[in-house]
Amino acid sequence: MAVCIAVISNSNRPLYLKTSPCADPLFYHFKVHAALDVIEEKMGKFGSISRGSHNRENAEQYLGLLYPTEDHRLYGYVTNTRTKFVIVQEVRAPVTNPPSVSASPRSASPIPIASSNSMNSSLQSTGATGFTSAGVTGIFTVHRDNEVRTMFQKLHTAYVELVSSPFYTPGSQILPESGLAAAKRFEILVDSLLTEVAQPTPYGSSSLSMLSPIIGEADSNQQLVV
């Protein structure tokens, strides 16, 4: 599930970052900050491959998985003007039916886990042979990759609409609360991406939109190419 979406300028200055409800939003600021070096490395590799090519597919680069952690996966995307998008996805399964406070821990029935033999037998009985754990993992990976790529494409489209607004200063922070209609529409799109795939967490009750002082603060008066 997506828990954080960030936009970074071509000079690695944070323009926008929003997280799902959580106790410590700075946790995701650190994650995004750590991803910048990986993005630069991947951009260098893509640049060496596509140097001299005028194919538009090389202009907007989906960088794929940047780096995994125990509970999260970070994905990157860079536009032809080197504006960077980062999406953080949570890989832990959400708790859909948590036990009540008064319930005794011993009253919960254990969930049976099917053995590999029983799973293989079930697959063979339905004619779905040839599946291995690696194959199933590969299917899930491709599905997630396509899902994240689609999210980046929506985010890029919304960002293009934002920078096309004559009232937005390119390279400045994206501040929906400033009253700029284009910035508000951008945040609505971000909210839809977060709520499409993210379940509410027990750490908070409202989304947070802020820029970390650890990464830096963009100067709204400075013009940048985006």
C-alpha cells in the first residue's frame, strides 16, 4: 500500500511530500532523502544507455524499485526535466479484523497454514501445474510494478497541469493551502492515489502534508527548470 508520495526538483530540493496518517512523518522524509543517491545512480545508468537517443520513452524514465526495507519498498520516476517522483509502498499486510480489547489472547483460534505439498496437490487438481514459489512471486512483482508505473503516470500528468498554470512558480513548493487551484487539484490526485491502495493505519487520523527541514526548504522566489 502507498504510504508516501514525494516530488523532488531537478536540484534535489523537496517540492512536495505527503504521507498517510502516521506517528512519525519524518520517518518517510528520511526514507525519501536516502533514495536520492539511488535515483542519481540510476539516472546515470539510464543516461549512458540512452545518450544520443531521441526516443521519448527515454525522456520519462520509470526507475523501478530504488531499494527495499523490511516493511517498505521505494520506487522512483524522473521526467525529461529531471524532476523526481518517489512513491513509498508498505508491504506489511493490514490488520482488517483486530481482536477486541476485552478478548483473551487464548480465545483466538490459530489460522491454519497450508503446507507446500497440500498447495501443490490443490494446484494439480485444478490443472494449474508448473507454478513454483518463484513463479508466483514473479507474478506478484510484475503486478505491483505495473500498478506503481500507473501511479507515476497519473502523478506526472497532474504535475504537468500544475506547472502549466501561469500562477505557479516553477521550482517552488507545491502548497495546496496557498489557494492556488492547480496545487489543490494536484493534492486531490495525490490523495486519490494514497486512498486507492493505502489502508488507514492505527498511528493517526489525518494525512500530513509538509516538507522536512532535514532535506531542505525550497525558496518560492527562485526560478528552477522543471
